Amino acid sequence: MDCGRADGQQKIDRRLAEVEAALAKLKQQSAVVVVDESKAGPSRKPIRIRRLIEAAVFLVLLGTAGYWLYHQLRDMSAAPDAEKQKAAKKEADDAKANDPKTAKAKVEKKETSAPPDAPVEADVWRGWKLESTAPGRWNRKMDWDLTNAAAPKPLESLIFEDGTVRMKQRRKLADSERWLEIRAKTQPQPQAKENKAERIVVRVNGAQTDEIKIGAGQARWPAFVSLEKFAGQQVDLEIVYEAGAPGQQIAWKSMEFVPQKREIAKRINCGGPVIESPDGDWEQDDNKSSQYLKSVGTRTWGVKTPVSVPEELKDVFLDERWANQFIAYSIPVEPGSYDVVLHFAETNRGFQAPGKRQFDILINNHIVAEKFDIFKAAGGPGAFPWKHRVEVKEGPIDIRLQGNPVGPAIKGLEILKVAAPKPPAKVAK
């Protein structure tokens, strides 16, 4: 009994001794621990960075909420002003609608509005007012004007298509305006059937005076309409193109008032082959056939630098006849008045300067142009049509291009017959 009590006392004493030892150890340690951040271990850094990120996110969220609140307050304050402006605009529109002048203008506009099938809005081309009835229409195209020797310039032509197109003009005819010359070119579409209904109708003061039948190739260009009895008078002119069938097209080159009618008597493609043209074919003048050429020692040459000319003349300017001394043609014609038109263009680079090529032009053994210079006349390397009127009593028209001092070169020539003017009507006494 006493032994057991002694063992328990010993255990308690040992336990108390351990507690007292632990308390003594704690008393030896400092009550405050100071941590040196510079020597702190890496375990402190992640905690600091995380707190910085959390602070930044908080600031962004706070700024966004403030921005949204600002706009909400601004819109709420502007809403009353917008409502006031909307109400004021509505009041002004109502007042305008009830204005008698505004109501009258609306009625007039409705009455004058064009129906769906009304003619296309008018246009103007060289003094002619253009109108068309659906499906008729026209398109503009650019050609070259070769009548200005100093500076060839772009010139408009028109393509009439499909339906009916009208050209109208009111003018006082001069005493010299006795014919209306129409230059055009038919443009048949691929696989188009023969269309005899295609035509041009000419009216003066509302009355039909002429009809030009285009269908089946009956028209010859240029076409002429007589205005003899209207010379010097105020007239209303109307030229109507009727396609007659869908797909028909005609290109209008020019409309010119002339004192006399001119018909193509002869066309020669100098230095080149036959060229078919609705205005009149160009006869060949190459080495295979030159029935009108009366000079020897001439040569033909294919042009390497094409010239800007109207579509119907492009093939004419692809070849030329040239010579070291002279070129001579003899064209048989009937007695009458003729315009001789010689087509030139200096396409040889060795002569493309003033004075490089000069030659004389003789008609029926008379010098009508001395030291003619193609480059100077055309104002450069462009095309130039030289013209001269000649009266023929008998025999042919002889044309001679004589080098002075350099040999000539020519692209093509035309002989246009000028109709003799009609004598004035006798006034009954």
C-alpha cells in the first residue's frame, strides 16, 4: 500500500519538473519578435503581391461603377430637354403642314409628276434636244475631231438603242443652210434578223419631209435631207430614229447644216486593202491592185504607231503609200463640183518634226499647196484631212504629191461630189 503511493508521488514530481523546465525555457525567449523584411524569407513576397493585385482590382471596379453612375445621372438630367425639342419640332411640322402655300405646292408637284411610261428626261447634244420613249435610250461615246488642224480634240457621238429616240431643235436657218447632213453608222447585233422597219423620219414644222430607210442596208451614209425651201426661216426640226425591233443600234457621228449636198464619188485606201464601210467602201491600193495609181517607184508601208481617229477611219490609217519623189493618182469622174479630201498623218518617227517632210500638192496640174508639212498641219503626229474644192468640166481628177524636197506619204483619199445648188424659184409677175 505504501509502495504504490510512493510510485505515484514520483510520477507527479517528474511531471512537475518537466513543466518547470518548459516554463524556464519560455522565460529565456524575447517577448517581442522583430522581423527584418530585407532578410525575410521568400514566403512573405507572394502575400504582398497578392494584396497589391486585390487593391488594383478594387480600384478598377470602383472607377467603373463611378463612370456608369455619372452617365446615368447625365441622361436623366438631359431627358427633359430632349422631350422639349421633340415637342417643338412636332409643333413646327404641324404648323407647316397646315400652311395653305405648302399644301398647294404639294398638289402641284403631284399633278406634274411623270407617269411611269413618260419619256426619259431630255438631254442636249450639239444643240439638239434628245428625248426617248421606253425602251429607247442613248449612250455617249468619244471620237476624235479631225477638222481642227492645230489641235485634234475629242468629239462626242451617240449610240441610239432599241426603241424610239427623238432629236429636236428650233432654229432660224441661215441662207446657206440648205441641207442637213447626217453621218451615222449602223451597228447590227450578232444573229440579228433583217429589220426593214428600222428608219429615220425627218419632220419640219410638224410635217414629215423625208424618210431614211435603214433596214436591209438601204441607207447610205452620209445621208442628206433637203431644207432648200426653208432657208432663212424659223423652223422646228425633229429627227426621229425608230429601231423597229429590239437589239438595233445606230451610232450618230454628226449632224451638220451644209450649203450643198456631198456624195462619196470615190474612196481609196492608199497603200492598203479593201475596207468595207456603211459610208462607202474604200478601194484597195496595195501592190496587188492599184488601178488609179499613175506613178512608179512608190512603196507601201504598214504603220507601227496607230493614230487616234474615229472608228470608221482606223483601218485607213494602218497603211500608207510613200515615195522618194512623187505619188500620182488619176480618178475618173463626171463633170461637176468635187471636194478632194486627202488623209495624212506623220507616223514615221524620223519625220516627226516641223520641216522634216515637205511636198507640193497639185490638182489637175495646178499647185494648190506648196511645201505642205504634215506634222505642222496636224500640230504633231496626229491625223489631218486636207481639203480642196475643184470644178471638173471634163476628164478625171489628177492628184500629184511632189516632193519639195522630201518625198510624200499619204494614208487615204476621198472624192466627194457636191450637188449643184438649185436655181432660185421664179416669182410670178
